[in-house]
Amino acid sequence: MKEVGIPYIDLQDFPAQYEKLRTACEEWGCFRVVNHNVPTTLMSEMKRVVRSLLDLPMEVKKRNTDVIAGSGYMAPSQANPLYEALGLYDMSNSEAVQSFCDQLDVSLYQREIIQSYAQAIHQLAVNLAQKLARSLGSSNDIFSEWPCQFRINKYNFTPETVGSSGVQIHTDSGFLSILQDDENVGGLEVMEKSGSFVEAEPAPGTLFINLGDLATVWSNGKFCNVKHRVLCKEATIRISIASFLLGPKEAAIEAPPEFVDPEHPRVYVPFTYEDYRKLRLATKLQAGEALALMRVQSLT
Ligand SMILES: O=C(O)CCC(=O)C(=O)O
Ligand SMILES: [Fe+2]
């Protein structure tokens, strides 16, 4: 029977699922993973920790300052009045995780949970990136040094806000994102190839994976950088935990040679993630449109 809706990938079922993984990345740009090795208890404890961090007094949350633009505390704003976030760049670096914990005066127990979660999720991100490469027949193994941004999101949904936007339509700018979405409160929607939105319904115990703009560049245009948004569906607080494997720290991102041949000429010019992030900010093109400016022919 053909599966309908967002695909599920069983991480214990490889190499059998490589083809399903590749199709999910090409057709959807997102999927849910099961058997991902992040313990359910760690996920639920992390959720509790995150909720309490987001409940800290404003003056404490403000100590969580930016390392790169937008990586630290984001207070509710006129543009996004329902949305608030804390974050850190980069969760693959244990000192950066420690300094995030110091900023927010977390307890010893909370620190342990955050550290374990950061390690488990970063490992999963690298494992997933390697599987994406294998699914395209590449043994590319460049992902473990890539920085991984971490962000915890709180949506203050109320009866008055039902039907309004929590986060506007966007693509993620990096390579791949791992989202522990709220296991009870829905609202995340992804755009299908047809252009219509499909709800990514909560599925407790799973993690939601979506590909960003850099996955499209690296795969030479094969993988879909899925557009998504969050809508307020219910009058209750929604919490999500997002981890973004961004891209090479200093080197340019480009499709490896095995993806480029006369039938598949290079689609994008090589560029650094930092330059691309700045371009997205400067142009306010948040839904992947900035990639069009990086196409090979747009420069010739
Ligand atoms: O909160 C969510 O479910 C999605 C958040 C998101 O898309 C993001 O942080 O980039
Ligand atoms: Fe996103």
C-alpha cells in the first residue's frame, strides 16, 4: 500500500530504507524518524527543562545573548507577538552548551539533561546527514564538523489568536533540522510540491526532520528545501525544540563532484553559509527565494 502524507523513516531499517529516504528528501524535503536512539525519557525531560527555561523572568532570559544574528533570546515582537525563543550557537560545542547553561542559571540536573540532549541530537544530525549522502550514492562525510544551532520555541497561543500565524512561511537556511515538535499541540504545516499545506500532526516519540536551503545546494538541486509554517490551532501554549545542522563553518558549500556531470551541470555557485545567512537577512527572502540569486546562470 502506498503511504500517504509525510513519510516515516525507520532508522533501524538501513540499508533497506535508503530509497525511501531519498524519495522523501526529493518529494517532500521532510519526514519523521522512528527508532532514532534518542531515549523517550530524555525527550520528555528535555521538554520539561525547556518549558521551565522559557518561564524564567525576562531579565534572566535576556542574558542569553546572540553569538550570530538571531541565535540568542528573541522576545515577543510586533511581527511575532505570540512567539518567544531561547537559543545557542553551536550545540556541537560543549563549551557553548555550558555557557548557555551559565547564562540561564540552570540547576545541575537541568545541565545534565541539556548536555545529554545536545550530544544525542548532534549525533543523530550527523548520522542523518551521512544517510542522506549514502542515499544519493555519495560517501561524503563532511558533516561532523558543521556547527549546529539550537533553539527552543514557545508559542503563547490564546483563544483570541486561534487561526493566526505563529511563525510565518519559511524554509530553514541550513542543511537539515531536527524538530521535537509539541507532542500534544499541533500547528506545524509543510508545503507539498503541489503548493498546498499539509499538517504535520504530532506523533509522540518521533522526531520531525526537514531539509533546508543548503541541502538543495549540496544535492545539486535534487533535495527539496521544504516550506513550512506554524499556525495557532488551539488556545494553549505550544513548545518545540529545534536543532539546525547548518553547514560548513568556513568552507563554501557546493555539490560534491559525484553529483555533477554533463547531464547535471552545477546548479549553484559555491558560497559560504555565513554569506548566505546575511543575504537572507538583507533581502528578507525567508522562504528559499534567495537561492535563485545563487544559481550559476544568474551570475553569467
Ligand atoms: O515550532 C515548530 O514546530 C517549527 C519551528 C520552525 O520551523 C523553526 O524554528 O525553524
Ligand atoms: Fe523552520
